[in-house]
Amino acid sequence: MKLFVWDFHGVLEKGNDRAVEEISNSVLGANGYSQRFTMKEIELLYGKKWFEYFQRILPHEPHETHIKLQEACFEFSNSKPEIIARYIKSNDHATDVLDAINDTHQQILISNTRPDALRMFIASVGLEKYFPSGKYFAADAHRSAPINKNKLELLIEFLEGKTFDSVVVIGDSVRDMELASVANGISYLYALPGKAFPECLAQYKIRDLREVLREL
């Protein structure tokens, strides 16, 4: 039996970057700023911590302001879940691939997202049957250690006392590919059509999730 380790944003889902744009710009306006993110900027920053978005667009503001705006974004998105629901969708072929893997292998999801938000995201795209409690983990990269474990620590913790034939990691970032170093894993670097692959080592670079099925 193999273990498949999935990232969520930009891999199993698509469209959330547009929700991030709307939420971020709404928070900027509500706090009296005239600056606005373009979609191109959101795509360049996607995957970073939310306060880092505000560092880019408001470089002369203190770090405390960037953190304040980050928290305002979380509060805004929690109060208006319809914004995320308007944009976010499961990625092309995601359910077919997850179904095929579920028949004979284990799979988990590890995301740099707050735990409450991750539950909501999974449900929003209809993937909760593949990732019930105990099969999804939130690294919550927006908060600092020692409060939270990072993705690598969460994976190592999950693997403790378990044996798999191999570990297959599917993600869209350098850090995701680093997870494959655990148990001599196999790495799949995914990028949505039209988006560039980040510069990093990966055994496979794919734009179609069905290519992961070569591992079955």
C-alpha cells in the first residue's frame, strides 16, 4: 500500500486565488487604502502568507499593520463564505483520481491553512469523503512555531509507526517537493494550465492530475 500526500490550494482546487483577490481588496478598501491587488500580483504571491501580500503592496507600513490586515482578511472570509463558494471548485479530474487511489491506497491532505478554514475548503469542493477527520492536517503557516507544526513535521508525525511501500507527494511548491525526502518518496510538481512551475527539484512535472495514476 502506498501513501499519497496531497496539497490543496492550486492542486485539488482551482479558483480560490480569485476569492483571495476580492477579499484582500475589500479589506484594503475597508481600512482606508487606495491600493488594490491585480490578479497578476495575486498569482505571483499565491501560496505565501497573507500578511506577505500586504508587505508587497504596502511596503512602508509596519509589520503590525500587515498582520492586522491578514487577520481582517480571515475575519472577512469567515463572515462571507459565499465569496469563496462563488469561486472555488474542485480541480479538473480531481474526484476521478482520488476515487481511483482510494480503492487500494491511503491518502492524506496537508495544507498551509487554518484548521477551521481547511475543513470549510474541503467541504466547499465536495472532497470530504476522501479526507475525513484524521486524513487532513493544517500546518497553518500564517502563525508561527512553536504554536504550529509545519508540513514536514505533520507528515513525519503521521508516518510514525506506519509502513508504506512508498510515499507519493503531489503539490505545487518547493516545500511540497521537500516532503518527498521523507521515506525516499516520489514527487509530483503540479501547475495549473497557464501557470509557471516554480524552480525546484521534482521527479515529475505535471499539468493533469491523471498523470499521478501511473503510481497505481
